Amino acid sequence: MSRGDFNDQIEEVAGNLGLGVGRLLSGRDMDGIRRTDATFFKPGRRILPETEGPVPRRSFRAGWQRLAVRLSILGAAGGAGYGYWQEPQATLQALQYGGPGVGGVAAAGGIAYAVLSRERRELMREWVEPLHLALAAPLGIPEQTDPRTYLHVPLRFSDDDAEIRIDLPVNLRFNEELVASLIMKKLALEGVSFSWRPAGKEPYVLVKKTHRPPERLFFRDPQVRELLARMPEPAPLIGLGSSGKRVSVDLDAESPHVLVSAGTGGGKSVILRTIAAQLIRNGAQAFVLDYKRISHPWARGVPGVTYCRDIAEIHDALIELGVEGRRRMLLAEQLGEDADPAAVGPRLAILLEEVNATMKQLARYWEKTRQSGDPKVSPAIDALAEILFMGRQVRLHVLLVAQSATARALGGPEMRENFYTRILARYSQNAWRMLAPEITPAPKSTTHIGRTQVVLGGTAHETQVLFMTHAEARAWAMNTANAGPVTLKKTPPTESAPPKNPAAHVADSAPALPTGTAPAVVLTQTPSEPSTAPEKPADELLGLRQAQLKHLPSITLTTLRWARANDPDFPKSAGKKGTELLYRASDLKRWARNRPRATEGPDGVS
């Protein structure tokens, strides 16, 4: 190699080294390619024309930010090298003992960052990136652009006070109507306004909600009570939507059953309480099947309400309701299409709480109680499926609550399809795809108290649910045209009815139930007609002290006396011996099984 060639190489290396140092200190990409409009002091917003391939996020950072990172890395490496040169043993020991600690801190920081940024990553994956892909062509923006540089979408962008900002290209060569339409479609927004700010070097558009549901909706508002009083009997009010629009479900014309799906704290019991109180006030009978036992204390003692807390009573009630549904179907067929719907009987609302746990307990209960020759599937679960498949003509309405309304929890996907009305709150994207797949994209869930999405007829209505306290729901339901509570009239298989009585004939024609289940029943208004069924042996009559000693040893006498004075579900006395009131042992046992455990009296007496 000649001296001239060697000098040329030295000059080339020196030039490249100087160029690299210049790029390093200026914060530019080390390969020398300028990909974005970032400068030393300002971060980049746009990818430069003719840029090919993916653009890393660091290319959008301001030059001083990249310089700070580079100097920090070089300083750490240089400090470690200088320490090793001066004190090699001490440096190696520091690395040996400090390295695992630094690694642990880094790992913990990474895990914490992953957990804390989970919602932000979901926002980017589900909403921001699809919006970017839709807007890139209309706005004339390269697809490699980092959407975070111009799409400023807050984490809770569906909240009423949220504000979405989208930076626009300076040339403004786009169709505003098309861009606005794409934003509404990709973010599943309704009732929003667009404020276009095209002036200056940084044009943008602001998106805000305008026509939104009320922030709160309380029953104590006199206007709300007047609205409830005007609602049609079969169409209880669920809440108010955007611009104060009433959101309700017509049980006779639209959907006989309602599914409520919400996460913890989503207000599932509040929704059921609001709907049920209106139905009871208008003359409906209600069966509250509450395995949690304490979801609806407002309904205890309300005329027309049967409260079942024990799994055995829930099992029997579903079977009896299934038989009643079959009776009503046959009766409706005999009466014809033009008959009064009320001719089949009073409206029956079945409030089924926490179906996920209840269905499992019903299956376990049947496994323990079924006898040889009985079907493997619980007849109570079969009865529920039968009720769900019945039409609105029978006036049996299931109001079902589930944290996760999977097909397995409800007994199959066909069961879930019977719920034409679905109310969702605090839902995940997976829950929405499962319950309302016909509506895409799914509206963003919100943590706003009382805010739900009511899916009716393939359309989602953002709704602020009406809130009733327990006392308000009880008072509203008690002011009712109801004739009285439901009583169960036993119908033995051998009993026959005159052919001229269609209702009795239909009841006798009900299909036989499996061995070991409750006999067929007819739900009637009190007072009921005398039954020809064989009378049961007289129940034992006891005073409270004797009943506590003989049948209820786990409950103190003080508790029984407190419950007699304060619990509306405590059984009525059936006799008297001197001044002592006597009670049926079976009534006291049933009350003991079903008494709520969360309500306590004075001195801790429950």
C-alpha cells in the first residue's frame, strides 16, 4: 500500500469518525438518514416523504432527548471502564454483588411498567392503531407514522368530559366530512361535536360529546317520578339516553326476557331493582331467586313477591314456574291470537341473581338428591331453559344477572339468544364480542357510575340507569294494583277438572315431572280455590323457646324474638297457648334457612 493510499484511508476514517461524533452530539440517527421532521429542540410529528421501511419511535424524539440517553450510556460505560482500570478487584466485586440487585430492580420496574401500562396498550391495540390505519390515506399521512404523534386519545375517551385531539396536516387537503365519519365509526362515538382549528402551523380538530345522557338519574327527582307514572305497564323505564331520550323495553312487543351483564360494581342489582319495582307496582307477581341471599332486601314482605334464597327453594320454584309456563302455553293456544294477553294469568317476573353461581349450585343439588332412573340434567335447569324459549304470550319474564354470561353458564348458546334485550356495564371487549357481536366496533366501556349500554334490536343505546334506593323501590312497589302474593296450589296427578274449565284442563294436561321432583302446581291469586288433594298431617305447633331447643339450636332465643318483631319474613303465628304464641315447626325451619345473614339487629343479633 502506498503512502498516498494510507493517508486517504486515514482521512476517510477521521472524516467518518467526525461525522459519527457530530451525529451523536446532534441527536440525529446514527446512519445519517433523516426520517422525521424532528429537530434538536422539538419532537417530530410527521414522517418525511420518500421514507421507506418502518420508522422507530426514537426517530420522533427531539435531538436533545436522544443525546441525553446516549451520553448517559457512554458515561456509565466509561465510568465502569475507568473504575476497572484503577481498581480491578473492587470493580469486579461491585459488579458481582451489585449486578443481581440492579437486574432485580430492572425486572421489577419492567413488571410494574407492564402492569401499569396494560390499559394504555389495550387502548392502542383496540382503538388508536385501527383509527390511524383508517385516517392515514384520507389525511395523506404515511402508514409508518407513529399514531401517538398525532392521535391524542385519552384512556377514558368515552367519558362525558373527555376530549379527543387529532393533529391535522398543514396542507388541509382532506375531506372533513369523511374524516369526521371515520372518527365516529372507528371510536364508536355518538352525539359528538367537531371543532376544526385549521389556522397556523399546527392545525387540529377537537372531538367532544354534546348530546350525552344525564350525569345522574335519581328517583327522588319529582320529574322522574312523573315520567315513571306515565310509562306503559309492559315497558318499564331502564334510564335516559342521549338528549334525555327514554330507554325502555316493551316486554309484550319487543323482548320477553332481559339479560344484565356487568363486572363487579357495575350495578347489576340496581338495574333489576329498578325494573322489578315498576313491574310489581303495575300488578306483576315476582319470584326473586337470590342465591346471594341479600341482593334485594327491599322486596322482603312486598305483596306479590316470593323470595327464594335456599337452593332447594330455588330448585322447586323453577320447576313450578316451568309447569305454570306449560299451562299458559296450552291455554294461550286455546284462547287464540285475539284473546286478552292477561287471560293466561298475571305477569310473572323471575329475577335470577348471579346465574354463574346459581346454575352450578342447582346442578350440584340435583346430583345429591336425584334417585335412580331420574335424568342426569337438573329439572330446574331444564325448566329455566323451557321458560326462556316460551313466547311473550305466556307473560313469564326472566330478568337474569351474570358477571360473565358465557354459553356454558347459561346452559348453551341457544339459551343466550333468547335475550333480545341485553344491558352491559363495565364490560370487557371479549364480553361485548360474546353478547353483542352484531355491533362493531364495541363502544368503549366507562367507569361512570350508572352508565350502561342497552342493546336492543341490534342497536346500542348509551343509558344512564335510573337509581332507586331500597326504600324507594319498596315504597314504589307497595303502591300496587296487585291482588296479593302468589300461592302454590298443589295439583295431584289423579285430579281431574271439568272440560268446560280450560285453565284447569290445561293444568291437568301438563307433562309429568321426573320422580323425586315437586308435583305440578298452578300459580293462582289469593284467595285460592279449595283443593281436593289429600291433606298433609298437621304440623307441630311450638312456642319460640321450645322450637329453639328442639329444632333451632344454632339460633339464640334473643335472635328469634328480635326477628319476630323486626323481620317481615318471620312466619305468622298459627295458634296460641295461654299468652304464648305458637308457630309451625316447618315455617320456622324454612325461615331459618332463608334468613339473610348480612342484616344484624341490636347487639349483633342477626
